[in-house]
Amino acid sequence: MRLSRRALLRTGAAATAVGVAAVTGLETGIVPGRGRVHDVLGLSGPDGVVPDVPAGPVVSGTFASKARRTTVGYSVIYPHGHAPSAQLPVVLVLHGRGGDHTSAVNDLGIDRYLTAAVQAGTPPFALATVDGGRDNYWHARASGDNPVFMLDQELLPLLAKRGLRTDRYGLFGWSMGGFGALLFAARDSAVAVGALSPALYRHYGDAAAGAFDDAQDFAGNQVRGDGLKDVAVRIDCGRDDPFADAARELRTELSAAGGQQAGAHTPGYWRRMLPDQLRFLGAKLVR
């Protein structure tokens, strides 16, 4: 059956109205599945593209961690044009769940993002990635695995021996690592912390399986704003991310930098936000 022009216009107007109503409902939380629909409609924002610049030197190794009771892998990433002997300030990079010390390069291309940031004028610094455990959420566990002690008492001294400046260091992480970076910064002497989509759970029952030993462990390892008031903080989280509300609340409490952009809990979003995060951290590491 062939529709008249008037019928087509009416049909198109109705479809537009339904589409607008659907998007409005999604934005206000009335309609479920907002992230999936935003992705279909192209409202999740573009994926970040790894910069077409040369990567700098990457020095990798292992050490026997008494804190983690295992052999731990690590990598130190330098911006292009800086030798591995360069005495640069350093940012500790905490990987997300299921990752390891190679994830920042393999999944995010952070080595080339670092070069691009420095080429654009950000003061140079190094990145240090390390194995924190695939799902221990960067805090001491009942098993005896203690990545916090490893970072403070093993990794930082190792980096200092390499000539890196650990008197003023920063932290960066995404997802599980974003939670860990904020948690560690609130307890130690970091000068700046950047978090992408930090895995901030409001209730123990909402936490991912295995993230905490029990309710007491959950209560004792929450990111509290009062511990971060003397730290420069940037928190970015996609509006379709399940952690968006908790991230916004903490960012508001701290009057922190960052924001809530189009995006979800994906590497594409994290890559898109990396330039802003690295620029922020580099500026804060300068005395």
C-alpha cells in the first residue's frame, strides 16, 4: 500500500515524537536500558583514538612481593624523547578488574597518550604500572594479599632507585583501579589522583562478587571525601556508567575537577578521556 505525502508526514512526525519521548525518558531514568539505546542512537560519544605519535621507552621487570606473596610484574613508561634514566616525577597506574601491568598499554595505548600530552605542553612525567591482582580491588585482603603495602613499601622504593622522583607522585586508575587510586590517595601522600569510572559501590550487596571479603571489609575500605581534601582530584565518568551517580556525588563533595560526559563503562570512553586526565596530572606534579 502506498502512503500519501500527508500520511508519510504524519507517520514521520509520530516517529519523531516517540523518539524524542524515548530519549527524554532515558535521560530522566524512566526508561531502562539507557546505555544500550544511547549506543544505538550514537549518543554515547565517540571512542577515543590512540594518538599517532611514537611511544617512548618502556622498561618492564618483576620483583618478589612479600606484600602480595607472589612475583609481581611492573612497567615504567616514559614519554618519547626521554631516556629510561630520566629523573621525572611519576604517576602510579592502577589497572581495572581482570587486568595487569600491561593493560594500560595494550588496552588503552597510554604510552602514546603520554607522548602526545608532553608534546602538547604538559610537563613530562613517567607512568608506573604494576600487577595489583585481577579482582582484589586494591586493598588488603583476608588472604594476606596486600597491594596497598606493595605500592607503598615495594613499588615506590623500586621507582626511587630507578631515579624517578617519588617525593611528589600521582595516581591514576580506571574502574577497579580508579577506586583503588582514590582509596590509596586518601591514605598516603600522593599530590594528585585521576580516576576514570571509579568502581564506587554504595552498598555491600551491590559490590561485584569477590570485591570485598565481607561487609566489614567493605565498610573499612570506602573512599571518603575527608581523606582527599588535601589532594588534587579529577574524576570522570560516563553518564551511562553504572557508577555515574556515586562518582558525581564524590566529585561534588570534593569540588573536584572532571565531569560526567557522554559515554559508558568502556575502553573507548576511557581512551577519549585520557588526554584530559594526563594533562591534569602532569600539571599537578609540577611544584
